[in-house]
Amino acid sequence: MAQEVSWRPKTGEIPTSPGVYRWLDASGRVLYVGKAKNLRSRLSSYFAPLDSLHRRTRKMVETARDLQWTIVKSEFEALQLEFMWIKEFDPPFNVRLKDDKSYPYLAISLTDEVPRVFITRNRELRGIKYFGPYTNAWALRETLDTLLKVYPVRSCSQGVYQRAKSSNRACLLGDIGKCAAPCVARVTPAEHQGLAKDLSEFMARGDSAHIEALRARMFDASATEQYELAAQLRDSADALETVLEKSSIVFTDQTDADVFAVADDELAAAVAMFKVRGGRIRGVRGWTVDKELERDASEVVEYVLQKLYSERDADIPREVLVPDLPEDSQSLTRWLSELRGSKVDLRVPSRGDKRALAETAGTNAKHALMLYKTRRTADFTARAEALSGIQRALQLENAPLRIECFDVSHLQGTNVVASMVVFEDGLPKKDHYRRFAIAETTDDTDSIYQVLMRRLKYLVDPSQDEAKPEAEGTPSRFAYRPGLLLIDGGQPQVNAAARALKDSGITGLAVVGIAKRLEELWLPGEPYPVILPRTSDELFLLQRIRDEAHRFAITFQKQKRKASIASELEEIEGLGEKRVKALLKHFGSAKRLRAATAAEISDVAGIGPILAQQISESLSED
């Protein structure tokens, strides 16, 4: 492979000004759009020797046949032009954001002569004011039903409205007070528009101002002996309070903010957004991203902001809280401020309630990423294609219907353990999982060798399996022959596994390692790894199996550490099983308990100062 592309422009031809660049393939299709403060500096990085580039960047450079750039006056203009071209060309190597689900919105057609309120999942309608998105459609319907008692805005379709108007007969909602019935002129169009604007204002602010106004009117009506009106106003105020109670209060002030979080790995990223209005969470939204080029969290955030706030009728708050500031955050802030018409504060929350909410959003993003990967590997068609892809990539005779994955875990060389997880037909076979305690070892390669020797002996002599057959003639679980041994590690670990296969006398059994650095696959004795496409089903499956083995090993390793210190504590006079459990529960880990002072230990219920001193001295002697 040539070390440089033949059509590379001369370095002196590339300007040093800010600008936007486009990579194009042989047919003129735009592959990637990017921006740079200094075009020459940025583009020169792409033309380093090909074998020094990241695999995904190298793929784009090798696919491209032309490079074009446009000079602009400032980074801000570059940002705007980049956004416009990404939307126009939809380049395959740019980040592609996909909503992780279709969300319901509350919509009000404020531009209509007789506005209508309704629930929709379509955000492309013109002249509509949207509120949300919301997580549950049923909860949104319940909220709307309550709001119609206070703001009886028309909620029927255009056909129903026209029929009622022509027959001069209101529908059921008009009769029960959940519609002001403009169709039969019970209110004028202007009065009905006023109701719709009040509803829109309440949904936008989400504060108690409307409730206080209703209660003030209620007291005035009561003072003038208009008791029926006072009762109606009381019920309306109670209804609005019910709606607000269903929205989580996160800030005591009237904060308006969008809070973003990102969870990612080598293959994909998930983004979670909490929409806070009037100090309350008014909606959530999420996206998933298949990463073609290497992207850090700040770049993913930039593309999310671009997609979200460039939408028609985008609701941009005063504060936008992100996990990492993009490189050109000043230009991005200026762009957001111009769209909003007033200053927008783009920043990373550092402490307090906003930091806590950002951490909650991060938990949601991690869960969304896990679900995205799980659903992808759980699909039957995807699993079948993944197994076939693994067969082709590793040149196996058959698809590996049974894959066993091994991982080693330890804490600074102590409590060394290993795990074996089993996937059959692309799904976990949890009753076939195994855990290994390793008494003595020199390093990870020696640990892999020991574990494989212990596992492979059951293929040589199935009678040694401790799991007995369920029926006569049924092989025991450990005696099943896998189609592939997957090792969590690179070339050294794979070579150790191959040595175990050779020493066990097992032949015809494929082994491969998956390294975390670039998710490459290593075969025994091969100088170069096998590279699978970053968004392929086969790599998703292998990564899922590796992650499951890692989780299983870490869990066992933590259990061993906890059991080790528990037995050590029980040897101390005055400590029984209940007090040991209380200590471990209070401190959460052996490491924190060992680092605790006698005074901190005495804070645990049932532990006095003298006993706490004994515990501290005993643990410090180790």
C-alpha cells in the first residue's frame, strides 16, 4: 500500500485561513465535511503516512479522490457553513445522529384562526408550537386531559370541527367543559386564541404564576359572593398544581436549561438530553451515533447541538450544559445566541444541582448505549449475519455457533481471577459460565495459559466435568466443544492461549483475541491483526461477548476481595457476622475500610472506640 495518496494537494497551495473543507469520492459524492481555524494545519494531518493514520481516517482518505475547501472570514462563519453543508450533503463519515426512539410532543397550532391542541410524534408540521418531548404518551394524554379542564382549547380534528360547525351542535368535549366550543360560537375566535396562548405560556414556563393568578381571582370572586365562579377557579388551580407535581423539581429557582450527557465506546455513542424549564424537567430526548471516524465527547456534543438547534422552531434556553466544551465553543455560543436572540451560556456544570442532574443524564446515556448494543446483537438476523461475518473474517470452516470468551481480572496483582462466558447462537448461555481462582501467576499471559489448560482438560476427558449430565448420553456442559475461543487481549494473550491448545493436544479449535485499543482481532502467530468494519454486526457481537466476560470477571474479583477482608475481620475478637456486614456496608469496599481511621470506624452502629481501634490496628498490619 502506498504511504501517501497520489492526488495530495501541495502544502503551499492550502491556505492558512479559517475555512470549511470537503472530501469527495470518484463520483463527486461528499464523504466528509469539516472546519478548521487553520486549513493548512488541519488538512496536513490527514496526509501523514497512511499506516500512521487511525484506521477509520485511513479508510476515508483512501476512498476520497478530491479535496475542496472554502475560505471564510472567521471561525463563526466556518461553523455556520459546516452546519449548512452537513445538512445538505449528509456525508457518510460525519457523525450521524439517530433518535433512539420516537417521542410524543404536545402541539398547539397557534397560527390557526381557531387553534388546536393535540399530541403528535411528527415535528415537521408548519406553524405549530411544540412542547416536549415526553417519555410516556399515556402520561402526556393524562396531562392534556387535566389541562383541558383549565384551558378548554379545541382538541378535535379539522373534520370533526367542520361537522360540528355546520350542524351547529357541539361535541361531547364541549358539553363536559373540556372545550370552549368555538364551533358553535360559545366563545369568539379571539377569546379562543387567548385560551390557546395561556396554555402555551403555562407549558413554556412551567411555573406557579398561573396558579397564583387563579387563586387571586378565586379570593376576589369569593369576596364578591360569586361562589360558583370561585369554585371553578379553585378546581382550575388544583388541576394546574396536579400537572406541575408530575414534573420533577430539580432546581429551586426558575432555571431554563438543556442538560446533555454522552456515553461512548470505540463503535458508538449515546446522547441523553434533559429539558429543564422553570426549574422542572419538562422533557427528555436521546440519540445514538454509529461512529465512522474517531470522535471524542466534545465533537459528538457539537454535532448534537447542530442537529437539535438548527431544527425549525427550536427552543433554545438560557443555559446549555454539556459534558465537554467543543474546541470552538465561543463560535458555537455566538451561533446559539443569535438563534435565540439573546445571550446563551454554554458551559460544563462543575458543582451543585446542575452537576448532579448532568450525572443523572450520564447514567441515562450509559443505559441507552447498553440497550442499543444489546438490541442490535439480540436481533436474530443480525446475529446470523454476525456469526457468518466472523466465519468469513477468521476463515473458519463453520460459523462459530458456540463462542467461549476468557478474561483475567486482578487488583494490582492480588486476588487474581478469570472468567469464562459462553454465547450460543449469539446469545448468552449463563448456566455454562465458569469462574476461576488463580492461586499463583506471573502475569496475564500465564493466567490465560493456566485457565485454558484447566478448561481444555474437559475436552480431553469429559468425565472430569463437575457438572453432571442431565440425562444418559447427554454431554456435560464443560465438555461441549466451542467453535471459537475468544480472548480478551492482544497478541501476547492469544499466543499464550495457542500454547495451551498445543500442550493440551487439542487440534482444530480456533482462537482469537480482541484488543481494546482499536478493537482489532489477533490470530496466533500473525504479525498483523484482522480489522472488522467499525459498525459491523460481527464486531458488535464480539465486543458484547468480551464486555460480558469482563463484567463477570470483575464481579467475581470483587466478591473475592470482600470475602477475604470479611474472613480477616471475623478473626478480630468482638466482631461477629452482623458487625462485619455492617462495616462492609458502611464503607462499601475493602479499600475504603482499610483507609479509614479509628474515629471513622467507630461511627458504624455497634462499633465502640476500643473495638474500632483494634480493627484499625489489625488492618494496618497487613
